[in-house]
Amino acid sequence: MSETTDDAIVLDAVPYQDRHQIVTVLTAQHGLIRGVLRGARGGKHPLAAATQLLSKVRLTIWRSPNAELATYRSIELERPSFALAETIERSAAASAIAELFVTFCPPEEAAPRHYRLANAVTAALLEGLDSGALVAYTGLWILALGGLLPELDVCSSCGAPLGDTFHLTSGEAHPVCETCAPPGSPLVDVRAAAFLRRSLSTSPAAMAAAPAPPGAARWLDRLIVAEAARRLKALEFFRKTVSNGR
Amino acid sequence: MDLRPEAVRKLLVHLKRLPGIGSRSAQRLAEHLLTCPEEEVEALAASLAHLRSSVRLCSQCFLLTAEDPCPVCQDPDRDRSVLLVVEDPTTAWSVEASGAYHGLYHALLGHLSPLHGIGPDELTIDALVKRVASGGFQEVILGTNPTVEGETTALYIARLLEPYNVVVSRPASGIPMGGDLGAVDQVTLGQALTLRRKL
Ligand SMILES: [Zn+2]
Ligand SMILES: [Zn+2]
């Protein structure tokens, strides 16, 4: 049995029994954790503000070896997330981003890079930067951290270096050069290719100063859905919300 | 040796599933039911038996009701120019008890929760838009809960109501009456100060 204290980003909170919540968080030391926060339900409690989507908290976590759920002994709100609810796009993006972490983060193992990603993306979202670019950025990095992002600089078929644009294999799984491209294969244009490559070495705040090129977001969505092997409903809701708003 | 007769053990299992009832309370309730006048237990059993079959959702506003349309929707004295949208039908009970509201209601039966696959189609949002579109309302108060998901639901509905000629508002949020300013959590306090009113 062990007690640890860690910063965490809240990814999900659902009612548990009468007055408690099961809260899923992302921490640097232990990755994804699901645990019970007693007394967090019922609005009157200040804890209720701490368990909102993507809020940043400091948790004291108690874990016994065989228990399915951890217990949170204390919770302190470090960065509230209510500003996410100022626009529907931002709040839908928050759900989509949380869904990406819940789907792709390794449970119960150290995940400092996932945590830093979640923290930085949430901060950028709270600042009001472009929500579509932040969803795309998160998707790209989630794939990269999981070793699931295809090589963006060389042709997956012949190994030749790729230029400013590239094509995709059938099924859109991998980038290929013009020579290796199957007939009618989609082209990732200059802006989309640059966004994808630059995101790998640039902060989310810098990448989200402008919207993501549609070609980049579309391809990332395809890769993510293929890897998740299930419907990502929050991502779907985000796409629908953004297209309805225009 | 477990001396509790089977009927008692079964009762305890069911009682413990109720919100707020632990082993202790369940045992106290069982003891009471075994010792109080028999008619009381029969009346309780009868009301439990009819609860689900006699209560349904109003086809217009989705409040819980014995008759459809519900008493609010049928009442000619209600203010039919105002509509209060709530997440849960039971919220309307508390609002009625406040005595501060005389308009009509609309229960969404939840809030948007994309992470859990609850989208607009899982709620009564379509029916709400149709009610507003059919005219007569001047104001729609979006009384969803002050959570990120509740706010999101309110924003989503506000956008759908844009084409109609109605004022869309949100109840004020802030410090509980009789409360202590210093004891309020930081988010609520911040909200209360942002939305302060002039005296
Ligand atoms: Zn090639
Ligand atoms: Zn009704």
C-alpha cells in the first residue's frame, strides 16, 4: 500500500454511489489513474469545482495493491477549467482531448510526457487559442508518444526523402513519395505537411495561434480512429460542432 | 450463524442499494418495518408497487407526472411566455418550492456528455427547439447545472435558438444566501465577482 502526492489533469468524473465520484486523472508518475473521491458529488461541495473536465489538481493518492480503484485522500484545485465552457468549440475540444488521453494513455505507469502534453494543451485551450489546432496537436503527439505516428520525412515504400508535400498509401496509413503513390491517392498539401512536421518540435501554444490546415486534421483523425479501433464520440461531436458553427 | 430470516436479508439487500443507505441505516429501517403497525407497511408496499406505473414523463415538458400533459402544462394561470430549461425533472420540484417562478418548464433528461456518448439526440433538445419554434415564448432561461458540461449544454442550445425571436438567459450564479464569503470555493467566488450587480 502506498500514498503519493502528484499533480494531475482531470479527464473524467462520473457519479459513484450516492455522494461520491469516480475520477479519472492523468498524472506524471502513474499515468492514468481511476479513483474514488468521497463527497465530491452534490454541487455544494467545493470539491465539485475541482473535478471539472481538464481542471488541474494536486492529489493525494492512496493505492492498495489489488484494489481496482485508487482512493483520493485529498484534492486541491490548482487551475480551474471553467473558462473552457465559454464557447461550445472550446468545451467540445476539451472533451475530445480528454477522450484522446483516456483512450491512448497507458494506465498505471509513469507518463511524464503525456502529462506535460495534457498540461500544455489545456493551458493553451484556456487561453482561448484555436481549439481545432489543439485537438490536432494532441492527436499527433498522442500517436507519436505511443509509437503510432508514421515517419513524416521519408517515403514508407522506397525510403526516398519526402518533399514539402506527400501522398498517402491506400487506406491513408503512411506517407509515400509521388513515384510510389497509388493512383488517385490523397495529397497532403504544403500547409498540412508543414503543420504536422512543425508540431513535433513546437509548443501547442505556438501551433494553435492559427487554425490547423484541414488536410492535417483530417489525416490525423483517420489515423486516430484506426488506432483506437472504436468510435471516438467526443471527437465526432467536436467535428460536428465546429462544422455547424461555420 | 446468520439468524436473519431470508425475507429480512432480501429486504436489506434492496435497501442498501438506495442512495444514502448503508448497512446500519438499512438494519434500522428493517427493524422499524418489522415493528411498526402492519397497515403502514402495507401502504408503503402499495405505493412502491404503483410508483413506476403511475408516474410518466409529460409529453410536452418531460417533467414527471401522473397525468399527461402535466399540471404545469395544463395550468391556464402559468406565464406561457417564459420557459425554464432544466437537466433533471426533479429540479423543477425545487424551483416550484422557491415560489419564484411562474412560467413553463422543459426537462432535458440530462446534459451533453460527448465523452460518454451522450449527444443532442440522447436529450430532449429537438422537442425543446420545436416548442420554441411553435412560438409564444419570449424568454428561455437555460437552467442547466453550473458545471463545464452543463454550460456546454446551455451554449449548444443557445446556438440552436438563435434563429428564433426569444431572449435566452442563464440563472445568476454565486454565493449561497446566508453563506460566508470566505468559505466559498475560488471558482464560485470568481464567478460571483465577475457577475456582480450594481446597488
Ligand atoms: Zn517512394
Ligand atoms: Zn408538462
